[in-house]
Amino acid sequence: MGDLCTEAPVAIIGSFYLKPMQRYLETFEELAVSGAMGAIKEFKGQLSLNDLDAIFLSSATAANVIGKEGQHNWESIFASNFGLNIGLHAFPKGSEALHHLITEIKAKESELVLLLGCDKRSDEQYFSDISNLSIDPNLRLWNWKWQNVYACTAAKYLYETNLIHDDLITMAINDRYNSTKNPKKLKDFLPLIEKSEKRPLYDPLTVDDFAPTIFDGAAGLILCSSERAYDYVKRPVFIKSSTSVTSSSEFWNQESMLSYPALAKAAEKAYKTALIDSKDIDLVSTDTKVTIIGPLVLEGLGIMEFPALKTISKYITILDPEYNESHIRYHNNSGHELVINPNGSTHHFGNIPGVSGLYRLIALYEQLSGQAENQVNTNPKLALLQEQSASGMKQMVHILEVE
């Protein structure tokens, strides 16, 4: 495994995002600029783009972003629009950009930076056909795409744990409930008991289980060195640790496809660097693009014991029908309450590659700084953000703290 761990003396001091939607009329470049300007305007004249030392841009599907030529193009865009002549670094994922940003601030190469994500998924849909890869032939059920891989993983999880099919469907329904943009009570969306005949519509083994990928979006965060954080805001959010670990192969080619070895190692290193334990965390946001990823990640982070799906399903099915929060409240063995996915995770924002991780990072930042509209905890101190590649090979864990 290749791994990086950064003790992160960095603080988030501001954020801005454009609401995810289908087919923004703006171009890709205009969306990115809107995200950048929105983040700066949050400071009401206290900051300008000229105060920035660097811009870290993430976008997964814009071919003109990645590489030296792409970075030069973007430097030209910002220079022509704002007269900025500063370093610009491009990455395919927000967490990768964040990790390298932290390294640069720690090395004192920059003090005030913009972390910017942007993508236009509605222009063209991208589907990954992995039928030509050497996957265990025993798992070949139909034409291979990511959906098929995760459906097989879910089926194997049920088989290995002796859980019933309804446990998986219950979690899938809850994820769809989390994705509703308008506040609804659980009973108004899809009662888990009264309308059980509709459950097959959400069965991860037979239907498209991915979080929606058809949205456009942009998000930006302003970060600075910890020493300067209180110069800008009264309640900065500090990044205690940032860890990235890459395993040697995809999870389905490993000894057990029901775990992410890279995640367990990333979490262990992140906890050690931040001097905390998993039981200390108040908020966690997981990269649940697909239903089965949820329990696998919570187990890998050491937050829930295997099988986590049983714990989650039990929690959901005993909810009061009047319940109207899009997250899970979990009490660990020591009695500490942990809120899982305070804003509905990837299903709420949409799976916008290069941007969805930043949306979830902003959600945790707003919860910790007390700016969230739906404050789920009166005084949260520690939060964890987990992000991963589609294959699960790369796992990233970030620990956030507010004083």
C-alpha cells in the first residue's frame, strides 16, 4: 500500500457552494469562477482574490483541467478574469486537492488558499465498463459495470452475515429519503412498513443503486494556516489530520471483498495523528455512492462492528413515523452519540465527481462552526470526512475539530 499522512496545521475559515442542479446554463469555466467569487464574497470585503497564495482545483471529468496544459489553461482563465498570477494545482478529487493543499501550507509555501471544485455532469454521462478486467469469474452475473460489482458485494454481504434482504432494502430506502431536497417526514416519503410492496423499486441487487450523477455543481472553501485563522473568523474549523492510503488492487480482487484494507489503515493513521479514538467523533460523513458502501465504511472506520448493516437497519425500522431528519443517530458502547451523514451524504448532494466530497466537507464545517441550518448537535467538537475512489483502492480520511 502507498500511504500519506499529514499532521495538518490548517484551518477552514469560509465556504460557499452552488446548489447542485441539472444543466446550469453557465459554462464549466463560469461555474468555477462563480464558486471562487462566492467563497471570497462571504468575507464581505475582508478578503479579495488577490490575497490568495494558491488555488487548488478539483474536477474529475473535465479533460482540460488535468495535466500541465490544463493547469496552464486555468491559470490563464483566472489571470484574464481577475488579474491573478498565482499557482494553480489541479486534481481529480476534492480530497486529493485538500491533502496536497495541507502539505503546501504546512511547508509554508502558502498561507491563504482557495480549495475549489467544479463539474458539469449533465453535458455528457460517463459510465465505467470494467468487463475486460480480470474479476473473479464466479462473480460474473451480467454485463459488468460498477452497479454490478456493488450488487455482487451486497449479495455476498447478506450471505456472509445471514442478514435478510429487507435489511439491505431498508437502508437503500433511507438513502433515497436522505436525497430528497424538500423537508419531508419519513412517513411522507416512503413508509417502511405500510408500503412494503414498493420496496423492490429500491432493491440494490436489481436496480441502479448509484447516487445521482446528472448534476452540475461548484463549491469553494478558504483555508489558511492555523496561526492566522483567528485573524479572519471567530470560530475556525481546524483539520487535525489528513490521511490518504492506496491499496494494491481493487477491493473485489482482494482476499475479502467485504472490507477496504486501505480504509482501515487510513483511519488508524488519522486517529493516531489527531490523538483521538473513533468513539470520540461527534459527526461522520461517508462517501456512500452506493448503499452497501455505508456499512463497509463504518466498519472500516471502527465506528460500528461487523455487521453494521444490521445495526443501521434496526435503527431505521424503529424510527417514529414523524421523524424528519436525514441522518442517523448512533450511540456507541460507551454511550457517546454519533451523527452519521448529517446532510444525507452523497445521495443528498449528488455524486458529482470532484465536487461531492467538498459539499460534504462544507456540511461538516457548517455543523462544527454553528452555521448549519439544520444543526444536528448542540456542541459538536470532532468530525470525520471519508472519501474513496469508485474502486475503493484509494481511501482518504480527514479529521476536523473546533475549539
